[in-house]
Amino acid sequence: MAADVRHRFEALPADSELHPLTKAVLEESVNRLSTGPATTVARIQNRARLIQALYRALDRLDAAQRPTPAT
């Protein structure tokens, strides 16, 4: 999941409004995923929140990269 977000993040223009938010989500994912397996309820909940944040970032990136319909 994080790899998909990173791949789409790298395709963003540097001046994209999604750039800082997506970068923060990716940095947080590196921090949380590098701690080893989640063995407590709190750590499992934190991982679940991270996954939700990654999905939200992926949704925003997908929406931003879709061509706008012609009117």
C-alpha cells in the first residue's frame, strides 16, 4: 500500500497541493512500519489508522491524476 502511494507521490508535480500532505503520510508510514510487529491493541489500532491514512492519500492522488471531463 505504501509503495503504491509513494509511486503516485513521485509522479506529482513539486508544486501540487497534495505534495506536503502525502509526504507526511509516507514519512509516518516509514516510522510506524519500521517498529516491528504490532503486538498490543494500541499498536494494532495505530497500524489500522496508518492504513486508513494511506488509503485516503491514495484516493486523493487518484482523484488528482484523473483527467477533468470536458464541458
